[in-house]
Amino acid sequence: MSFIDTYEKELAFQADRRRATVEFIKIVSDLWYEKSIELVLFRNQLIDRSVSEIINLHEYAGAFVQKPISIFDSVEIAQAIKTMDIPPSKIDIGKLTYEYHLEDSKFNDSTAFVINKLNDAYSAEEIQPRDVVLYGFGRIGRLLARELMLRTGKGNQLRLRAIVTRGSVNADILEKRAALLRNDSVHGDFHGTVNIDAENNALVINGTTVHMISANQPEDIDYTEYGIEDALVLDNTGAFRDKEALGRHLKSKGASKVLLTAPGKEVPNIVHGVNHTEYDPDELDIFSAASCTTNAITPVLKVIEDTLGVVEGHLETIHAYTNDQNLVDNMHKKYRRGRAAALNMVITETGAGKAVAKALPSLQGKLTSNAIRVPVPNGSLAVLNLQVEKTTSKDGINAIMKKYALEGDLVEQIKYSISNELVSSDIVGTSAPSIYDSNATIVSSNGKNLVLYIWYDNEYGYSHQVIRLAKYIAKVRRFTYY
């Protein structure tokens, strides 16, 4: 065959693949907006993705599981899911396609396979939508707003109804708030519409009204005046950190649960996927989602503790600078944080080493920790230096981590990276709170000392953990197939 013939065949294949991807995108959208069924590909979101993005995700998936995961297979499986009358669900089509290749001899066709795999969806409990209020509208608050509105679908899970800020609310303030939601220097443009309704002091996001409420203290707010009932309040301010202060939200009429997006005192500090089931939302009203670093390292530490046993270790987090540092050298209550954030590496402290023990009590007193703030706006790295009880190797520990990233209770929390070129900007926009860098792993010659590199988007990955926990607290968690 000539080079010209080969090239023509390649062009034809690419055209067929892109046509199949367009069909796949339509099925993904139809399932989401008509049936509230969300398809993901090895935990990677597929809604609002372009043709090229979805093709690249399939390439990654195939390399990850070391078996072909083609868009043609995904279309076939997605079509089979569309024929089923199952309740609102979140389904990993990558996992289904992978399993279909392993088990196709057991089934007559893809429809029979999918019916067998998703049969448990029919017994899933019916969920009732829950109103959500964002108390604070900073970095995390705006990312939560973006994700809540992009994933609203038919509105049968979390419904963002209001945002509370200090200071006056007028047309000028509304437009400034809207602009910050539309445009983000790190995460790019919002994939939706944001307009203002000055007459009603509201933002109109994707055509849905979200009230902007001005308040100096939680007790002053009557959410029921805005038609909001039994709301879950997500406190993003950092101003209220203990049980008594956070309890002030519950004095607001129309609020029934509170979730702090920071470490809390005297309240459960929860890393979703690790210890969330230990706390019953029917019995508790106040929760904390811990910190971004705690959410990054705890899933990985749980894997190591459960499989190899942790003797002791040290955590060093290389963290993006944050808003509590100075832009230029100036006074600060903490010495080093007063130096210009974008010009210096700044040694500071982190409580993540101790915080891990709140989710994994067996690690109490076993970890020390410190932090270095570095001149990047987002994207952080945790370096875990661990001594373990059982002997392992680099291939051994990587195999363990890959297994947990593929199946079990931590598949949403751990992303297994196979890239040789991974750098901080690559992980921006990753929904998993822990990105395990398999190629960077170091194991000592005696097999008892590990150095693990865990990347995390300290804004986006953490925001997704908050939303996962919020869904658990609000009892709107759908049937999932991972």
C-alpha cells in the first residue's frame, strides 16, 4: 500500500471517529437533560466537552487501563444506556466499556451487558432536590457556583438559590460579581451565561435566578422570604470556624444544615470517600470539608495504611499562593507571609499532618508537616515521605494505587497519572482531589521508605470534594456506577 493510500485511510478513519464523537456528545447531552443520567469517562466529566477533548479522554483511558477504549465502543454502550428507563444516575462509561471487553463472551450484545450491570439502579432510593445557599463568594464560592449551575440539569439534586455577601447590593456591585463569575484568570471563562437583575438584586445564571443577599451576620437573614426552605448553607468565608459560630447559620429562617469549606473545630472534619459514612446527616447539622491539602493526601494515606501500614512520615506541601499573602512586601500578622507572594517561595505551616488523623485515627501522631507557598496562582503538590511496615517496590506501590484508582470507594478521589511530563499547570481543572504521579514515585532499596508525589488543584479539586460531601449531607446522592 502506498503512502497516499495509507494517508487516505487515516483521513477516513479520523472522519468516522469524529462523526461518532458528535453522536456520542448528543447522547451524553440527551441523557443528562432528559433523564438526569450523567456519563463520565474514568471520572472525567463529559458534559459540555468538545469533540477533540472527548477523543483525547479516550486516548488517556486506553493508556490507563492498557486496553483499547474507543469512541465507537462508547457510542454503543451509551446507546444501550439510553434505551433503559433508569432513575437519575452517574455512570462511568469508561469502566463499563472496559468491563464489556473483558466479559463480552457472557452476553449476546451490549444491551444485555448494560442491563445486567445497571440492574441495581432500579432499586435506588428516590431523591428530593435541596436548596443551597453560598455564604461568601470568593475563590471557592465562585467555583462552587460555576459547578452547581453547570451540573443543575433538571434540578433534582442541589439547587443554588442564593449567595450571601457583606456590603450593599446594587447594579454596579451585581455587575462586578457577575464579571468575576464569568471570567477567571486561572480557570478560564464560565461555560454559561451570567446576567444581572438589578431590580430584584439577583444574578441570572444560565437563565436561573440566584438571589444576592447582603448581610453582616447569619442570624439577620430570612431565607424563606426568597422561597428558600430547608437549605444547606455552604460557608466559604472562613470567618466562622467552630461549632458555636457555625451554629449561627441555623438561626436563619430557612436554613437547616451547614457545611464549612475549611477545617473546623468541634465539628466533624470530613474527607469525602474516606470517612463521610461515619457521620449521619439525619443526626448532625454542622460539618466541615477539611482543607484542600487534607483532601489531597488523606485518600492516598488511607490506601497506604490499609495495604502497607504507615509507621511514620513527613508531609511537605508545595502550595500555590493564596489571598491571605501580600501581593507586595507589607505588614502581615505572620512574618514570612508578609513578603511578596508572586516573587518568593515562602515557608509557612500547615495543619494537614494533624488533620489527617481526624479522618484516619490510626495515623494519630505519625505525621509531621510543613508547607512552602510558591509563585503560582493555583495547582499544588504534596510530597509524602513515609516509612511503611510491609516491604514494597515502585511497581508494587504503583499497582496498589492504580487498583484503588480503578475500583472501590476512592475512585472519585484518586486520579492515577501515567504522564512523564506532568507539571502544575497540567492539573488545573482536575476534579479529583488527589493526582498520584506514578512516574515520580521513589522507593528505597529496602522497600520500607516511600516518597510519593501527590498533585492537586487546590481550588477546583477541592470544590468537587465539597460538592460530593454536600450531596451526601443533602441526601441527593444518585445511583453511581464506578
